[in-house]
Amino acid sequence: MGMDFYKRTSYQISKLITRKYSTSFSLSVSLLDNAERDAIYGIYGFVRLADEIVDTFDASFDRKYLLDKLREDAQYAILHGISANPIVLSFADTVNKYKIDWSYIDAFLRSMDYDLVKTDYSTREELTDYIYGSAEVVGLMCLKVFCKGDETLYDELFNYARSLGSAFQKVNFLRDISSDTNELGRIYFPELTQSHLSEEVKSILIRSIEQDFAHAKIGIDRLPGNAKIAVLLAYRYYLSLLEKLKKTPADQILHRRIRISDTKKMFILSKVIISNKLKIA
């Protein structure tokens, strides 16, 4: 069957990981062209694997060793074009095809390392550094795929992509406060190291997220091809989730995970697709 078959199968495995872990993200990715779709699956599969190591694997396992091994495997696969781990291979193949800089991968894995040792982020600088590595660079990797070698466009959209990654991550933090605090023992927002999640603190956090979203939308409108509608769909999903968080009392956010229903997701999907077709027409 040969190497090509193994590589195609590797991408299929990363696709399966994406679909099993995130139905919302999978719907967005499904709107991309085939080559872009495979590349984003390759990126998501890798970052999901790292995230699982630090968040889901039982503490009885040597998670530091596993994360270091993942780093080593990724470096080898990118250099040599091969890995016995299909998820790592699809990621490495994407990195090489789209010339994704190792500094982004290094920053991502550094933030994953933080999750093994840090329990709180008491300053804005610490949080900014963590979010850059855990989310913004993932957006920048995806942007490399969307720009297809157009470095001028990439540079123009760079800061907008960072803002979108930041907004997504902050929404995740707000949504997951209950599990992060009670199960993982982590506090990401500096405001919560000095206080509990009051309505006032919640409003401060939401304003920060809204500013990130507003800046990111400028860049989304400039994305090429189907990337624009795919990223817009993810943007709309997260805006909807943020609106629900705004309407949910702070004490409820502390005790349950807020989500949007599958029906609502499909409504958003339909609305985005229809509005895009009307603009084209």
C-alpha cells in the first residue's frame, strides 16, 4: 500500500479525533477546501493530543515524560517526514507543507508544560504568555494554511488571528471555570486570584473578550476563499456561547458548564451559509 496510504490514513485518524472531540469545530472545518481541511485536521489532532496529556491523563502517569516525548516525536517527524504515531505524522506533514515555524509549536508545548506545574496566573503578563502559546499560535498555524504561502496576506492578518485565538481561549476559560477550579485546580484569570467570580468580575472578563472579538472580525472579513466562511462559523458559535455566558448568573457558571445546543449550532450554521450565499449573489 505504501507511504501515501499510511499518510492518508494518518490524516483520517486526525479527522476522527477532531470529530469525536469537537462537533462545532468539525462543522467549521467541513466548509473548507479538501487540502485545507486535511491540514486543519492535522493541526487539531496534534494539539488535542497534547491537551489530553496534560488535562485528561491520570496523574499516576508520567505526563511530563509523555509531553516531552511528544515534543521529541514532532521534531523528528518534521525533520525526517515520518512518525510511527499517525497523529504526529499528519501534523508534521502539514507543518512542512505550509512552512509553519517551529517557534509556534515550541510556544504551544511550553504552555502545555505550564499546565503541569502552574495552578494560577496572578498577573496579566503571565496570562498573556499562556494564551499566546495555548491558543494564539494555533490560530497562526491555521492562518498559514489559509494563506497558502502568501506571506504578505499572512502578515496583514497576523494580529487579527491572535485576537481570535485569545477570544476563543478566554471564552473557554469562562465556560470551564467550574471544572478548571474544582477538578484541575487551576485559575487562569488574574482577577480570580484576588476575588471570586462576581457579576462585576464577570463583566470585566466579558468586556475583554468582546474587544478581542471585535478586532478579530476585521481579519475574518479579509480571509481568502472558503476559509472566511469556515472561520466565521466558529466565530459565530463562540459569540453565541459568550452571549449565553453573559445571561447566566455568575454563581451558576461556577457550578455548571454552559454550552449551546446542537439545534442552536445548526441554526447558526444555516444562517452563516445563507448569508454568505446572499453576499456572493
